[in-house]
Amino acid sequence: MTGAFFDSFYATDPTYYGTDVRPEYLAFLDSLGVAEPAILDLGAGQGRHAIVAARRGARVTAVDYSELGTKQLAGLARASGLPITAEQADVTRYEGAPEHFDGVVMVSLLSHLDLSAVQNVVDRAFDALTPGGQVFCEAFTTEDPGFRHAANVSETAGALSTYFAPGTLLPYFSAFEIVSYREFVEDDFAHGPAHQHGVALLVGRKR
């Protein structure tokens, strides 16, 4: 799947996935304990999470393979004076500055990758974090209708490659101290027709 898939959706709305974020994400940002944390948002899309972080004082590097999403985010950052650097790149090859970031964000990213690339990306996130830095990760599980080919599936499910069976996301983060982890099914009304997602939500700290 290429960035052009998402460009077709992003062209219809500059905030296609909405602007809301989870309370857990806000708690994650607060828990970093840094006045102006450096955040690396991998698979940032149009920047929903990057924008929230920047508005709360973070300096954000946002990386995505969608050309349009990256341009939209860069334009918004310039217009709003937000400290966001938007970079178009393949996250499986992206080299973040070693031990530079206080937080790494990966929302749905790992489920958009082939399973063979997941460990590499998690390891790169680990390397990019400062000691004590934290990762915020959301991935889709096998409870997701997209995996089960059931009703209530997301209109962008065609971009998903990997769904994690219960508990199978955790081993990829074995180098991290797990701060919190839970799996659940939720309704999603933020984009397209109403649908559901099976979600694994993980926060980990670099030892």
C-alpha cells in the first residue's frame, strides 16, 4: 500500500480522521515530565496527534509516506506557528536521531506494515528515545472487523496488513518497561460510515 491510497481520502478533508485524541494520549504527553518534549510521530498522516502535542508545548517531528498528508500538516504548522517538522519518508527506513526524542508516537502504524517490518520499526523507535523516554502505540487486533471480514469495517481497512492476536504485540516491545497495556473493541464515528476497531494500546518506557 502506498501513500496514494491515503492521499485519495486526505484530498476530501484536511482532517479526515478528525481532531480528537484519546485521554490516554494526553496522559502520555503529561507523563513525559519535560516542559518542551521532543516528539517523533511515526505514521503521522495529517498530523492529528502531532498537532495536539505541539499545542501542548512539544517540538514534533512528524513522518509519513503520504505526500498530501505531509504537505497538509506542514501548511497547517506554518499557518499556526506550531513547532512541527513534517517529513515525507518510509518509516521502515527512517533514521531518527539516536536518543534524541522524549516520546515516540505510533498510532495504527504497525498494523499498516508487513509483519516482517514490525520489529525493525519498534527497535528504531527504541533507539530514537532518550533513556527514560516513552512510546505510545496503538495497533489493531484480530478482534477488528477488518480482520474478521465482518460488518462495521472501516473504509480504510484496505491499507491494513497486520492484525495482532491477543497478547502478541507485547513481545515486540520486550526491550521496554511496559507502563500500561490493554486490548478492547470500540466504536469509531470519526471518519466514514460508523464502524468498529479492535485495538491494542501500549505505553512503554525505555529502560
